[in-house]
Amino acid sequence: MRIATYNVNSITARLPRLLAWLESTGTDVLCVQETKCSAEQFPHAELRELGYESAVNATGRWNGVALLSKVGLEDVTLGLPGGPDYEGVQEPRAISATCGGVRAWSVYVPNGREVEHDHYGYKLHWFRSLAEAVAEDAAGPRPFAVLGDFNVAPTDEDVYDPAVFEGATHVTPAERAALEALRSAGLRDVYPRALKYDRPYTFWDYRMLAFPKNRGMRIDLVYGNEAFTKAVTDAYVDREERKGKGASDHAPVVVDLDLDR
């Protein structure tokens, strides 16, 4: 099985590229973030033509997550059970389903904005709720993974220059502690290989030539339980998909599994 995670930064704007990428890579299951559309606007029909079932948790212009699968899509759960509200609503940031024997979550963790902002506290609360929600599956025998845009770089090695991010979100001790708490539920970081350079960054800002200068961050992550990580045969960041006109500011992270290992 080939499973991947991809923050598309608007599925409608990126649809032709996404369809071409899915077809060329033979991806079986894709976790999508930042659909930036409503459930009614989601391109179910176009994806169905390529053989994908799709489940989506999206309400409009911002956020939105989805799961696409060629190997089954069962027991779909929309949202983060027990998760916090922001400004009175639970934002569409999580969806989970069972696909070909693997239980997968697609998550888009809140950005946090600034350390002093109430969105930062919301982010930390969201992480705590996520850790609680996945604990049973993480400790279980079935292959299980949480994939998505975590909006945290796990270590200083996961940003191009730690000094640039000093005092900013995505690198604070509290955010990294939240990641550690999630891993302590029984999950491991499936660390991908880079197709170019020495670090597998997954995000590069659109501004100031960040991509050609490789000023990136690794914030799109795959956290799997023991059954999932034992099945991993390869993992890589598809940096090529970040190139060219109309690309997302994120690159897909691709993981190959041999579930019979």
C-alpha cells in the first residue's frame, strides 16, 4: 500500500495537478489538508473517475481535511472527538477512516499564529485532545497512523535556520512537548528521505525565493504505531511536486507499506 499526506492549499485550485500526481504515483490512500472548500464543492466526481472513494470534513473557505482511498473507506469519523471549539465552533481539522486494513487520520493542526494569541492556546488544547482521541488505536494491534500538517517542526534540524524562528510558533518548547506527548501514546515519527539536499523539508514559503533557496521546514508528518512502522518499506518527500506554476507551498510525504511483513 502507498499512503501519503498532502496539504494542497485549496483542492479546487490544485485539482489538475493533484489528479495528475495521484495517477502518476499510484497512491492508494491520500490524507488531504486545507481543502478550502465546502463539502458540496469537494471534487468527488473527478476523484471517483480515478477510482478513489472520498470522505471530507469541510465547511467552507478555510481549513478542511479529507481522505481519498482506492482500497476501501470504512468507519469514517468526522472531527476530533472531544476536541476544543474555536470562536464557538469545532473547525474541520480532523477525519479518520479505515482503508485497506489501516486506520488513518488526516489532521490539520491549528497554526497558533503568535505565542501571545489565543489561537496558540487553542493549538495546545487541540494537541491534548488529539493525543487522548488516538491513544486506544495507537496502542492497538491494527496498523494505525496520524498523518497531516502538524504545524510544528519536531526539532531544530527540521528548520533551515533555528535563529530565524526564535520566539515564533512552530518551534516552541510547548509545541514540541505536545508532539512528544502524542508520540508517547505509542506512535513513532516515520522519517522520510529527501529527494534533494540533506533534509526532508515539506513546506517552503511562497515569498523571498524560499523554495529555490531551500529555506524550508518539516511540518508535514506521519506518526505510526508499531504495526504501521514495521510495515514501512520506504518514505520520502516528493519535492518535485512543489515545483512549477500553481504548486502548493507544501510537498506530499509518501510512505510505502508491506502489510504482510
